Amino acid sequence: MTGFISSQVRYPADLYAALKERAYQERRSVNSLVVEAVRKLLGADEKGPGA
């Protein structure tokens, strides 16, 4: 990835709890789960720019 932008997000409490649980189960960060989900939503190829 060529650069990063810091951002803040307000999650509904139930969504964040689910993200935290999934992140714990997969031994990943919440941020990595969110970035992956957004890439999939936007149809970005994971081997393309920013991967």
C-alpha cells in the first residue's frame, strides 16, 4: 500500500461487538476486517493497488 489515511468511525454497539469477537477468533485486528470488507464491497482485487 502506498499510503494510509487515518479515519474515525462510529460503529453501532452490536456491530462493533461482533467485529471484536470475529477479530479475536481470527487473531486479526478489527481494522483489518473492516478494510477487507470495504475492499470486497467496492470490488477491489486484493492483489491490486492498496493490497
